[in-house]
Amino acid sequence: MAVRVSAELPSVVRTGEKIQPEGVTVEVELPPAALRQFIDTEAATFSTVAELTVRNAQGTESADAAWKDLEAEPVAVPAEGGAVLVATGDVPTVSFGSPGRATMAPAGLGLDFTPLTAEGAPTTPPGLAVRCEPAAGEEGGEEEGTLGEITVRGATVPAVPGPVTTSPAAPPPEDLPPAAGPGFTPSLRDRIQGLTDRRLESLDGDEPPANCPVEIPPEWVMTTAEAYAAGYANAAKLDGATALGPAFMKVVLNKRYIADGCASTIDVTSSVDFDHEGKRQLPPSRATFLTYGFMPTTATMILEQVGDPAHVHSHTVTDSPAWPEETTITAQLSMRLTDVEVNGVPLDVGPDCRTARPFEQVLRGYGQSYPRFGYLVAFGGPLTGYAHIPPFEGCGVDEDLDAVFTAAVSSAGKKADNYTKMTQAPLCVATNPDVNCPPAVPKPER
């Protein structure tokens, strides 16, 4: 029989960290010869329970684990030809105790068939048990049959989830809140902080381990990367939104990297500069709004980056097997308006109609590494936040239009009331050019 086994596994873990295989599937192609016994017993359908033996190996050591109770939906016995069954289910975790390369591979398969007649009655005999193993040296043998290779790193220097070949992100597990409204719910942010607090409280009064905190020298991990981001920004007063991007970003990863063994956290600082035709800005965006609710106004908006590069801070909790992560990106921007038309008539605002001062745009993303969902710096995802738009100045040539644009666009008071949602594509990292390079342009989400 031809058997295909698949599972989602992390590429990097720490020693002792529990690995939870996800999406486990055993697909079996049954040739016509394998179905003769069912036909002889007048079976109309058969259901299947599979048990996969998985060999977990590291160096010269190995141990077998039983992935039991993988169930397949009932399959009709065909009058001629073969049949395909697909067994799925939850499987136990595994961990490795020392650093190095580890592998997980199928070492044996058991199939328990339960055939039934067309009336739903058991056949005679009522079942069939089959045991098989990979054919060495052939397709499905030991080498080709490896489910995955995992890099196991020591606990004193936690692993960094770096870019790997992308696959569809898994849905959030049941014990984490799903996405809701703008970004993820605050309870996920609270859970990330709660995990950190509880870890520190559990160490209260104990002598801290020697590896907390450990600051890794920047030259050990710092690298450059590129990515695109695209999205929408609301103009709260105008009851509308304008498209942003796709914005090209130059990223410097891991400018500071602190692994705190006491708190079981990793804090990473990176930086981002936007780049559009050699300028530190996002691409110009043109949009039309109904100013004051009735007057169609069209303008080109340019968001220019000012001051230092945007600050990227990621806080990861490594004491949880999910590795939940919170990322905050803070950029200083200035908004400039050009090519303004009011009801189709050009309005000369001059070359320097802009916000009177820079404003801070803060975007936050929440996610986890295992199974992956939400926002992660390496893989991208949705980032959300709000911005306060200051008053305008320098608007108008023949007349002062500052008050007009301030009244129509700027935030009321000091509240950050303009909602922004950006979607980042996976990073193209200089040290790993075969993955996600050149960078892709993401589809913006509303």
C-alpha cells in the first residue's frame, strides 16, 4: 500500500520544550487486491482506526512513540478499483533533552478495519487488523519517510523563531482568544503579561539561575531584511479611509537581544525605515472624501518618516509551548497634502501643506509561534493601532487654508482617533535568501 504521512512541526525548539505535532494526517491508498476480503464478506462500508509508530531520534539515541486513535471516516467498498482513506487525530507531545539535530520518522503502521454490511450489521469476521512497516530503500523508506528535522538549542540561549518555508497559519487554539474587532482582544495581551508575571512570582525568594538575564551580543544575531506592508488608515472626521502602501521597508533585525531565563522571556529590538524612490516615506496615496459630509474633496496624502528609524520591540514568552508574542512598532511621521481638488476644482494648497508637527503612529500585533497564528515579525500578519493627527500649517497660496484642513482632518483634542490596520508580508532576510525572497506584496485587510 502507498501511505503518506504529514504533520506540522516547529523548525527550532529548546531542550526540554514540548513539541506538539499539529495537522497529523495518514493517507492510505488501498489497491483493489486489498479490498477483496471486504467484498468476500459482503461488506458495504468500512471504518478505520490507525496507529502510527513514530521514531524520535537524536544522535545515536532513539525512542518510539505511538500515535494512537487516528480515525478515518467510513469508506464505501467500491465494486471495482481501489479506495483512499484519510485518518486524522490528536497525538502526544515529545521533547528532546540535549542540543543538536533531531528527526521524527514513521517506523510502523497499524490499521484496524471495521467492515459493515449494507444494513449496518457486522460482517463475519467482524474486523481485520493489518500491521506494516516502511520498505527500506524504497519510496516511503527510512530516508524519504522522515516527517521533519528539528534543531534543538540549549536552554541558556533560547532559540529565535526565524523565517522558514511558509505554510498556512493554524487557527488559534481553544485556550487563546481569537481575533475580534480591531486586532486581537486585550485578553491575549493580558495573558502574555500574565505568563511573565507568574514566572517571576514563582522565582520570588529563590536564587536566580545563572542565565538570567543573558544579553546576546548584537553582532551574533543582527542582520538586515526587507518586507512590504499594505493597509488602510481611517480619517475619523471624514468617516472614510485611505489606502496605504504597498510600503517597502528596510529592516535591521535584532539590534538588541535579551533572553531572560528568570522570566522565561525574549525581548528583541529591531528598526525599520520606509523607502519609496530613495525617500523615507510611504508611496503617495490618493483618496476622495465627503468633507463636512457633503463636499467631495480629493487629495494626495504623503506620509513621510522623520527622526530615528521606527522602533520595533517584540516580547516573547518562552515558558509557554505556544510562544505567545507581542510586538509594538512605533514610527514618527509627518503628513503632507498635495493636488487637492474640491468638487472637481483644483485648490492650490502650495508645496508645503503638512501637519504642524510630527505625530506618533503606534501599531501592535499579537500572535504565537506554535501553532503559528496572528502577527510574528518573521512571518508578518496584521498590525493595528491609532494615531493622533496634529493641526495643519503651510496650507494655501492665495489664502490661509490651515484652519480648513485642521477642522476637516485633524484629531479632536489629544485623543488618537484614526484607526490604522497594516498587513506585513513575511520578511526576506539577508542571511536566508532562499526563503521569502524577493519580498512579496501582501493583500491589505480592512
